Amino acid sequence: MTSPAPVLVFMGPAGTGKSTVAGMLAGRLGWDFQEGDDLHPAANVAKMAAGHALTDDDRWPWLDRVAAWIDGEIAAGRPGIITCSALKRSYRDVLRRDGVTFVLLLGDPTLVRERLLRRQGHFMPPALLTSQFDTLEIPDADERAIHVDLDLTPQEQVDEVIARLHLSPTT
């Protein structure tokens, strides 16, 4: 029996660089990439854009869509990378499968807030950052996850993920 194709879930609060680093890594590996924010129901996007934090009930349909994307990659035998805040263990439990590894991007909340203040064209306002850090449950030792520090440049973060997970870049 063969192992399923690997799927990486880039997780962490808004503004940590999930999309940037995940996209760079997907390009370097030649893997499929999905921006998890694009899977949010319109009501979730509107709620966050209005400055309101999502509830667990808001998140379940979104997490189901993220899980469906992961299942599609695994069923097709394709490696993939998706972004998803996955802040709580219960959220990660919805996404956890053989072959899935969580990549937590995390660093100083002040740095993350500065990034959010500079970000243009995203629905997530900086005012919700505190709620995301308050909600974050760092993956436990029994979860398949690695932590990558935001003090590294995005390219160094990509290199670290490749090295720590023993991945083979195509470029």
C-alpha cells in the first residue's frame, strides 16, 4: 500500500504570510495550490469585512470546503498546498488525513499587525487580529505539524519547509 500524496496546510493568523509562502513553495515544488480564503462562503467574507470575527458555526462550511479540496488532491494522487488559518485543534481535526502536514507560520503579533496594516485589498481587517491570536491553539505534539518562524524571509521559510519535510523541488 502506498502513502497518499502529501498535502500541506499553511496555517496561522491572518497576516503571517501563508499565501505568499505557500504560493512560493507550490511554485518551487510544481504542486497544486489553493488559496483557502477563496473557499469562504460570501457571508463569511462580508462578516469579516465588516469587522466581525467568525464563529465556529460560520467556519464549519468553510472547513468542509477546504477538506473537500484536500480529499480531491489525495484521491487524484496529486500533492498540494492550501492555506487555512486552522486556528483550533477542532478545525484541524476536520482537515487531518494521512499525508496532511500543517505548517504553522507564527511570530511576534506586533510584526503581524504591521503587515496587516500595509496589506491592500484583503477583506480581513487588522482589528480582528487579536481575536485570531486569542483563538490560536498551537498544534500539539501528536499533530503532524511544523512551526516556521516569521523572523525568516519568505524564501528562507520556503527553504526551511523543504528541508524539514524532505521535499524535492523542481526548480
